[in-house]
Amino acid sequence: DAGVIQSPRHEVTEMGQEVTLRCKPISGHNSLFWYRQTMMRGLELLIYFNNNVPIDDSGMPEDRFSAKMPNASFSTLKIQPSEPRDSAVYFCASSSTGGGDTQYFGPGTRLTVL
Amino acid sequence: AQSVTQLGSHVSVSEGALVLLRCNYSSSVPPYLFWYVQYPNQGLQLLLKYTSAATLVKGINGFEAEFKKSETSFHLTKPSAHMSDAAEYFCAVSESQQAGTALIFGKGTTLSVSS
């Protein structure tokens, strides 16, 4: 199995630009999670989906952030417009049943907003 | 609400020494507990998982953790540290395996191993 795939691995952009992060979960998994990791705040859950439906987006910091999961094999996290404080590593994870099942993490996308 | 507290943001040990990383949780119901490891520039990888079977859980790379309900703890140990164990370690908790419940992660503990 290829594991969770994220792209791009690194993204450098300027303030105000739109950023789209992509995730392909493990085949057969029906839950998908987006996390953000920073030195100051640690690992934060942004949003998660079960069977392509958003379950809890209370961690999304503000309206500039949006996430979609159009099908079982693809999800996007979009930031528009981006700000320097959005600089972080963004992780996608998937699991087979959601809830307390083991989550498998992707390698992350390191975002730098100048 | 659930929470996870990892005592000590940074732990330093010598190669061959005992590793002890502390984790305490708060949960109103019997929890599911996890330890993940993150190596530099990588995603998180599952070390071990407690799901109400045996209280002593063995994981990969020689790590193990013991669930102690009376102490609400799930500390991670390894008898003899290797240089390759240097990484960041995260404890996480969930109250349920049912859909609609996410994991809550602690803030992490960075383990340094010196020769």
C-alpha cells in the first residue's frame, strides 16, 4: 500500500495568494483528518470527514480555510487568502472506521507564507 | 471534554538508559489510547495502541506502555534507548471507535539520546 499521499510536500507563497493542499487517503479508509502542526500550538485537528461528509470543522481557524472531499480518494484543504501566520506543516491522516481507530498519517505539506 | 497531558516537553537520556515518557489523560469513559512517534520531517507513525484488552501494550521498536486506570496514565517506556529513538512522541486519546469521534493529541515530548 502506498500510504497516505500528500502534495505538494513544500509550498512557498506570498501573503494573499490562494493555497491548495491535496491528500489521497489509503484505499478503503472512510475517515480523513486534516491537522496543522506549529511549534507554538502543537498538533491541531482542523476538520475531519467520515464517508466524504464533514463531521467536525470546529478546528478550522477562520473562513479563509475550507476543505472538501469530493470522493473517497481525494481531499483538498484550501486557504484563501493566505497569511504569514498560516505557515505550518499540514498533515492529512486516514483511518478505516473513524473515531478511535488507528490513524495513518501522510508525510505532510510544509507551507511557508511570506 | 477529553484532554491529554504529556509531562515534560523535552526528555534527554543516554544511549542504553531507560526511556520514560509520561502521559496522563482525562476521560469520562474507558478510553482508547495511542502513542505515535514523529521523526524529523516525517508524518506521525503509530507506536502502540490500547483498546481495553491487556493493560500492558507492546509496540514497535521495543516500546511498551501500561494503562493504569487508577492513575489515568499511559506512560511509554523502553528499557534501553538507541540513538535512532531520538524523535518527538505524541500521546493521544479517544473515547470511542465509532465514527464521529476524533483523536485528541498531547503537545508532544521530544526525546534526545546522547552517546
